[in-house]
Amino acid sequence: MSIPVSKMRIEILTEDKSGSVVVERMARAICEGVGVDADIKVRPHRGCGSFPKDPDMKPEHFASSLLELLPAKCRAYNKVFRNNECVLVVVMDSDDKDPDDLRSNLYECTRHYAPGLRSVIGLCTEEVEAWLLGDHKAVISAYPDCDIRYYNTYIQDSVCGTWETLCRVICPDNYEDIIEIGYPAVGNYKARWAENISQFMIPEDNISPSFKIFMNALKIAAVKPVPVSARPGVRRRSF
């Protein structure tokens, strides 16, 4: 007997293109794992940026980063999709920010400006490479000549210069040259690593705590895309 499959829409906002392929593949695999056939759209931005000084106002003309556009995009999504089965997902790097505070602020934004939608926040501890490093089998499958010994010294989801750690793991012979190149050229390397590793990733195999929070939240939202109303005075959500 086949399991009935429901159809819904998932809108994912990411801060750049290099991580979007990882998020899209993982979101698709997570939804398939719970029997949800979702129409998934990923919308990359030009960096993280910061929340606008007045989030109620229309964004500046040249605004292009995730956070400065988030309040306006939440309003737009709420207007279009509030009566439909739609989940709004925001995925970004925590960088040097406190993950709990950032998650709380993001949920506060989505709850306030998109109250008619279920929202899910995915925070990669420091950088999206933490989620890549969280799937050992995927990394080794994509890069069988990687430096296993150095890989084993990495403490999962530690703030340690995560992309540089991944670079040293999978490019043991020339990682110093790549790291020295720096941005924006290194963005091409990061996009390539994300593409190559994510094709082997299995959500349930990932040991990254920050990824597990995202995975569990998306599972719940995909099965039951009903908005979660924050209780007055409660700012923190961990799901």
C-alpha cells in the first residue's frame, strides 16, 4: 500500500548562491523522507547584511542582502501565501553572532511580518561548511583523497574558521594557496565544494547540531505547515 503524498510550497531564502545548492538538496531529501512532495524554491541574496533601521519601511532601492530585505519579503509572502500550504524558510550563517539571539530575532521578524505562514530558521554554525563537514561519508565520497587525520581533529560546529577547515581537509596539497587567495575568488571554490559534497549528503547521517535543529524543524513544518504563534513575552524558539 502506497503512502499518500501531499503537495505544498517551500520558499527558502539564503544569503548567497554557494550554500543554496546544499540547502535545496537537503530540504528536498528531508521532505521526501516524511512523505511530502514539495515545490521548493530557493532565493539566494547578496550576503547577509543587517536588519533595516525601520523594518516597516520599503527597502532602499539598491538593497540586496538577506536581512535588509527580510521584513519586506515576509510581508510579500504573507500577502500571497497566507491561505496556502506554504513554509517560509530562512537559512544563513551565524558567523560571529550569538546563534540563540540571531535565531530569536529571525523568528520574531517572520512571526511579526508573516504571521500567516509557518516559518523555519536554519542557522549554520559560523558557516554552511559546518553542515558539509557534518556528513563524513559525503565528504569522503566527494573527496576520497582528503586528509582524514586532520578531519578527525575538527570539533563539529566549533567556531574555528570553518571554510578554511574544510579547505584544508579536502585540499591537503594546496590549501594554503587557496586560503591566501581570499574573497571573492574563493567563493568559486566554496560553490564547487558545496556542489560536489551535497550530492552525497544524507540528512539523517549529519552530525552537525545546527543542521539537526534545521532538519527537525523542517520535518515538523512540512508535515503540518500551520503558523506557530509566539506567546506574549516569549522571544526564544529552538525549532
